[in-house]
Amino acid sequence: MKAAIEIESLSKIFRGRGSDDIEAVSQLDLTVEPGQVFGFLGSNGAGKTTTIKMACGLVQPTTGTVRLNGYDVRRQRGQAMQQIGAVLEGTRNVYWRMNAWQNLLYFGRIKGVTSGRILKARAEQLLRELDLWERRKDPVGEYSRGMQQKVAIAAALIADPPIVLLDEPTLGLDVQASRTVREWISQLTKERGKTVVLTTHQLDMAENLCDRVAIMSRGRLLAHRPTTELLDLFRREFYQIRLRGSIIPADVEMMPGFSASQENGHTVLAGAVSEELSVFDLVDWARRAGLDLVSVTPAEPNLEEIFIELVERADQAPWQDSGVEQNGSYSRAISEIGG
């Protein structure tokens, strides 16, 4: 089966004054299989949005290629753009002076839907599914932030593209609107067979929705695995240590990668151990500090904890011009996790 998205040796350098060039994306290789929700995760400045914009043809890569269902974005732009619908974070994806109905008809026509009957039927279906039908004749500028986002998503799908790129689709939405969008994303793949690429800072949403995730930091790929597999890999590293009483913040700082919380008179430390700081070292530390150890148990990591752990490891590793130079447990972890 042909990959929905193929990214090979993709780099983007934004030229600055003098030597102030910024490498937003560095030698990225990534494949997204069809019919899945693919989570594209990273902190601000990690390179996610730049990658998405290169896939949309909005930013020209410095090196490398992006293919959408086999079509090269740079060399076969027209055919490639027919493969995707996109909602980009931080931009106006629809016209606010027009109403929702007018927006969908407009974007449908410019995206090549020539049949008026088919176009109107799709527009009505999308507006009804997103609970916008009763407000379809109101100017989009009068809508709430959540309603505007729904119109943008509908506009991205009006031409029925096989690939949908959603950059922070639930940003600024209330709980009910966010839930509607989440349920709809799941429907797009399970019921309609579309490929959805999702960038989000809401890692609980990514964990629940995404079949596979990629994690970036400073323009480089740290992990690329099925979500369940990534959780399984880290399950052996995460522990919960329960101590009787309280400890001071300085004690917690001595245990990098661990967080502390209070629960029923106990201090609960949770985090990932490494070769440099094993669980046995932590137990010895607690005993030497005169702390009353209650229990040490494996903990179930979530995607947020794994994300933080990977990014912190990346921040502690030296980055060289030739790429990522890693050593110790970080090198072994990345080689194992990277996929």
C-alpha cells in the first residue's frame, strides 16, 4: 500500500543576518501510512508547523522532498494539493465576512468541486455534522472561536481530500466544541478511511486518538512509533516511589526526571529511571536521607510523561553540525525508540 505521506531528508533553514541562520527542520525522514491518525508532537519551535507548511506547499524546503500519495509537492504541486485539506494554527483559514455556507461553496469551487449538486450536498452534510447548520447564514466573524474552527475544518474537507492536516485543531475551544472535534477526527479515519496528521499540545488527546506518534525537538526527530508501542517501551523505565511524610524541594531536585506529589500523608515520587540513576540508587538515597520508604512499584507512563522525558534527554545531549551526537543511555534509548 502506498504511503499517504513520505518525507525524505527534509530540511528548512531560515536565513538571518550574518551567521544567525535558524535550522527549523533538519534531515527529517518520516512516513505516514494511510487511514490512521498520526500525532506530530513537539514543543514550540520544534519544527512541527514548518514541516506541515512544507507539506502544504506554503514553505519551500531547503533540501529534501515531500510526497503526498506519491505526488511530489514541489514538482507535482497541483496533483499533490488535491490530496490534502489543511487547518493551520494561528491563521485565518476562512473568510470572516462571509457566512459558513458561502465559505464552503467558495472553497469547494477553488478546490475543484465542479458539480454544484455534489458541492451543496457536501456542505450541508459537513455543517450538520459540526452542529453549524442553524447558523450557516450568519457571518463567520460573529461566531465563537470554536465555531470558527469548525468552519475551517469543514472548509478543509469540502473537496473530500484523502489526507487532512490539522495544526492545533482544538486550541482555544471550550470543552464541548473540543469534544466534537475529537470525535470527528476519530470518525474521519475509522468511518471514512482518511489519513489525519494532528499536531497538538494536548497530549492526552494525542494518546487517545493517535495510532502512531512522532516527537520532534529542535527540528530533529526523537521518536516515531505506534502509540501503544511507545508506551510499552517506557513502561519498564517508570517507577512510583512512596515515602512516609514530606520532603523538601531540594530533595526532589536531586532526582532528575522525577516529580513529587502529596497523597494521604505520603510523598509520591514518579518518573523515569536511567542507567545513571537506577531505582536501586533512589532507594539507597531515601534510606541515607532517613526517609521512611513505603513502596517502590512500576508506574504506568502516559504520553505526556514520555514526551517530557524524551525532550529533556534531548536538551541535555550535545547537538553537532553533523546531526545529533548522543552517548550513554540517551543514545541507546533514542536508537531503540526512534523506530
